[in-house]
Amino acid sequence: MDNIRTAISNFFGSELRSYTRFSLTRQADGDVSRVEMKSADTENDEEMGDGMPDGMQTHIRKPHNKCKGTLKIFMFAVFFLTIGFLIGYLAFRGQMSGTTLASTESSLKSLKPTSESSWETAPGLNIDNEEEDEDENADASDDYENTSQLFFDDLQKMLQQALRNSDLETKIRTISGVGDHQTGSHGDLINTQFIRDEFMKMLKQENVWTDNHYVTLQVNSKSPNRIWIVGGGNEGEIELEEKNSEVYCPYSANGTFTGKLVYANYGMEEDFKELQKQVDVNGTVVIVRAGKISFAEKVLNAEKMKAGGVLIYPDRQDYDLNGDVAMFGHVHMGLGDPRSPGFPSFNHTQFPPTKSSGLPGILAHSISANVASRLLRFLGGADAPTSWQGIGSKLGPGFNDGGQIKLEVNNVEEIREIHNVFGVIKGNEEMDHYVVIGAQRDSFGTGAAESGVGTALLLEMARVFSKMVEDGFRPRRSVIFASWSGGDFGAIGATEWLEGYMSVMHLKICAYFSLDKAVLGGNDFKMFGSSMMHRLIRDSISMVKSPLSSETIFKLALARNRNWEEAVLTPMPMDTSVYAFLAIGGIPAVGLRFVMGDKYPYNTEVDTLDTLLQFTNKKLEVIGRAMAEVIGISVIKLVMHHSLPLDYHKYSNELTEHIVKIQQYKPMLEERGLTMQWLFSARGAYFRAANTLYSEMGGSDLHNTLICRIYNNRIMRVEYHFLSPYVSITSCPYRHLLYGKGHHTFSGILEQLVLLEKTPDLADFNMIREDIAYATWTIQGAANALSGEVWTSSNDF
């Protein structure tokens, strides 16, 4: 280039008026690596030299105008040939798919947002301003080159291509083929090692690790649980069939209890309210059907009605099961190790003896449909409502001959070591921001749907993303793949990990995806979890064809209900890792499933690969691949976009819905001197903060990594700041104002207001006043977190 510059200068008849001076310093190891450049403009500096440490001299002479005319012409030609070559090369390179701005401009315009979702813009592009100057385009291009050589369309095709080679059925067969899968068992350890080895093959050893916990589990004792009919003409012990002998309800109270039998349908709150109109539940043994809600919720509802014991069975109308099969399910109304509530169970942490407030104080046991039939056929009392009638048709209490039920539970506690396995694909710009994909590994029985599907999908996602990285994908943020143990006992592995890193997780994890029970059937797509992730999932299912139709999953949902959220949303199960991440960790989390009704027999010995193939009409591979594609697209968006595609606006509407429900009790509150004004003002503060952030991001250069990171940090704080800071995490761990459990939540406040209206003598108005104040400042705290710095926040009501 110096020769070209010289030729041009000579051609136009002028001397080069400056030169560059290079100083090369030899390093201690003999490597000449430092270059010092100086510019000289004086005519007098005819020759310069630098003394080197070893005596070396570097001379650079100023060029003189001694070239002949022929050389001038020659150099002039070389110059223009070079320029022509560069222009031609760039033009040709611009035609190559997926590697330059020009090649994907049209496809990226198709991703341009048509509404508020400006975060749909692909990284490295400002498609709203196509007339940027060259420097701005160069900066954008540099940013693009540093993050990914591929655009979203390219990545989606890579994802689809990689998924064509999936073999989920073989993985499920391998995982569920191990003998005992229960938490902390030998089979659980074998699968732990298998997953760890698979992660190492795909992600390299330095990117794979485990963490260990010592947790308290309740297991079968040598003395079996037993049931008798006593005090009537049919006295005697009810034999529990051989298939039933291994099934029990972990975390039940132990001991014996005798009482009259009462039938309470599914054991939901509304069922007990209906039952209470005809039968006094106090001091009875309640028999309920499995389904609708968790075992723990059924037992809690019975305990609130002062029952002394609960029997849970799968009704034939709900489950197509052999009559001798019972269902496994824990009854701890909580998550994690119940002997270390709110703190992690690392290395036998030496806290004083304690227990979770969610442990029941009554007995609970799971029985088969055949055993339930023997009990219910003797039941007397009034007829059950028509909608309740299955095996049971009478409400009780007690048998026609006056007989009662005697229940004995002999479970024992033991401490077991469990292992969580992790693998990571590290991000290239925001390595310390993660998207986590997790799946339960343990199960009762073979657990094809309970844990096999999720674990197979987890391995598949790790394989697919590692392949995409090999092919040129450079994710901005990290992706962590997590295999949890202890899922059958209340998401113990996931919860203990969260509790162990509680102080930092909400600053690190952008979003969490659960793969548990991801495939329970065919064409019906369902989701549950944080509202902040709804729009992300909507956009993903708009791009993925239904596994059993030519339409997209989104279009099929709209065909069922014009409100797509109502079509796909399902109540969030409490005993899942999604609930742990959301209500304990304050991290946006979502669970996705393909189902066929609500009758899959998971948590039974019948949960086998053959059963799963039957429920999916032998389309397991296709359905699993569709689920992997939905999650894959969502993860790509989260790790690729400059700004996180999380819908923080959504909570403005949800807050309004909850506050309007409380507003119904405004007259009653005002009579007692309590106004709703401040609660509405806090909601307004959140609404303004969300709009301000959206406007700021719309007017900012999101190619600037530092600016974008500041915005993302504000978005990531939102979910965490809906965890009430005014209640104890040990006594009330589910602190989320909208999704949590407890009197401090919106649902808890509404329950107290209903009680205040109907039976004011039983309500604690001071606690209601306090909880409304807590809710007000929790919302205001979330608004301040979204606003950013203290000089941009305001607590002016």
C-alpha cells in the first residue's frame, strides 16, 4: 500500500510529505512484537533510526520523486485494478446466503415487528433505518460479525435440519430401561452417569459439572401400610394387592387413625364446600379420586376440614388402568427438602432441626381402584352429585352397618445423596446471562413420560445446539442444560440448587424451560408459567407446524378459541421445577406439553414406552421433534437478540385484573378507613415504568452492548421483584405476589376479604391491612426495578 500511495503522489507530481517510523522492541523471549508508529512531516528528516536494546537499527527513508513516466502509468493501473477486484469480491460475497447483511435483508424484513414487539429485530441490524451512513453500517456489521455469522432464518433451518436426525424413542428406551428409577437409587445413579457422559461427548469435559445434595426422603418401611374395616359386619383387613405394595404417599404423617369414611370427589376446595352442606368432615377418613389437583393439595384441603386421614385412588372414569394399580404421589405442600425449608441441603448443612410448614399433620395413602371399590360399595349416606359419580355413588359418612376405617401408615425418613448434572454452551458476549433448560431424571417405575421424554429431549437439545455452534452459531448468551433428581418428591433437585445460589440466580438466569412430561399425548398443546414468556411462546408456535396437522400449532389453538392464551394455558402444577424457578427464584419460567386429555397414567408402573406410544398413536418421534423445535426457536431468540424478548408489559394488565377483584370490596374497606388509592397508584407506577423502558429502548442503539445490557438487567429484575420482601423465605417460600402461596399474595388477600365479608369475627383486619400495604410496596418495588437508576425512579403516589 505504501508503494501505491507513493505512485499516486508521484503521478500527481507531488512528494509524499510524511512517513511512518516503526520502532520494533525485542521481548525477553526474543519475539519482536511491539511496534511504535510515529509520523514525521518535516522536510529535514531525511533519515531516522531507532536504537534497539540489542543494537539493531531500523531505517526508513523518505521516498523521492525519481519515478519515470512508465512507472507512473503502471502503478496507476495497478491501483485501479486492485480497487476493481475489491468491488467485485464484495459484490460476489454479498450473494452468499446467510453471511452478509445484503444476503438476508429481505428475510429479516419479514421479521420486522408489526406491533410493540420491537425486540423481534435480528441482531446487528437496524431495519427501520436503511439510510445509515457508512460508519454506522460498519459498526453494525462489526457487532454482527462478533456475535453470529448467521441470521434467524439460517438458525431456524439449522435447527430443523439437526432435528431431522433425532432418535428420541431410542433415548427414552435407554433411560427408562434401567431398573429402579427412584430418587437417589442405584438406577438413578446409572442414569446420572449416562447423562454426564453424553454431555461430555457433546459439550466437552470442561463444560460439564454436577452438584450433590443430601436430602431427606420418606420411603417405605419394613412394616407395610395397612387398612381395616372395623366396628361393623364386614370387619377385617383390606388386603392391598401385590401390585399395590410399593405405592405410598411420601411425607404423610405416621401412625394410626380410625374414623367414618366420606367420599369427596377430587378433593378440591369446591368439592369440600359442596360436601360440607350435607356431611361433617371433622374426624373422618376422606376418600378422593386422583386427578385435577396434586396429591398434596387434596390432603391439605382435607386437613383444613379437620379430617384425620385421606385415601387416594384412580377412578376408572379417569384412568384406563388395571384395577390393581395405584398411583404414587408425595403429599408435601411445598418444594425441595422438607427438612431444610428455604435453605440448601449442601453437605449436611448444620442448621437446627426444622421442618417445612407444608408437611401434613394427617395420614395419607394411595390405593387402587379395586380397593376403593370394596370400600365404597359399603358406603351409606346421601347420594353423591351426578357429576361426582364414578366408582363412588354415596357420600357417607360411614358404612350402612356402622363400620369405620382404620388407617395405618408406617413410612420412614432417610437421608440420600442426589446429583444434578449440568452442561453449558457459553455465550460469546453475555456469558454470565443464561437460559436454562431442565428435565427431571428420577421416576416411580419406568417413567417413560414422567422422566424419559424430558431427559431424551434434554439430550437432544444439547446435541442440536452443540451442532449449531460447530456450524457457526455464536450465541450471545449462555445455554445451560440441567438434569434434576428428586423430581418425584417435589422438585427437590431444582429447588435445592436454586436455594444454594439464591442471591445471584435472578441476576444470571434470563429464563427457564421445563421439559418434564413434555409429551403425554398428541395434538393438544398446553403451557403454564410466567406471563412474561407468553408472547415468546406464541411467536414460536406460530413458526412450528403441528405434529399431526399441516397447520401451525398457533392456528390450531386459535381454531379452538380466538383467545389463544385461553386455548393453551393450563393451571400451573405446584410440584414442578417451573413453580420453583418462578415462585421461589423469581425467574421467568415456562412448562410446555403435548397432551391427550388429562388421563395419562404417569406416576404408575404403567408409565412405559408402550403406553406412551399408544397415547401418541405411535407418533412419539414426530411430536417430540415438534416440541424440541418450539423450545429451540424460543431459546434461539433469547440467546440471539440484543434485547431480551420478555414481555414485561404483560404484568400491567394482570395487576389491573387482580386489583379490580380487590376493588369489589372497596366500600367494606373504606368503612374501616382503608383506601385502594395507593394500590392503584403503585400499579400506575409499574405501567409508566414499562412504557418508559419501551420508549428508551426504541430510541437507543441496541447494537451497543453496554447499553443493551443495562436494559436487559432491568428486564431481568422484574420477576424477582414480584417476590414479596416482607415475608420470611423459610416460613413462606412462595413469595411471588401473583403466583405464590400465602396470605400476602393477591389470592390470599382475596380469601381474607371473602372471610371478612361473610364472617368478620373470624377475619384479622389488621393482617388484611398489612398485606395490602405489602402488595402495594411489592408492586412499587417492581416498578422501581424496571425504571432503572434511583434518579429515574419515583415513589411519589
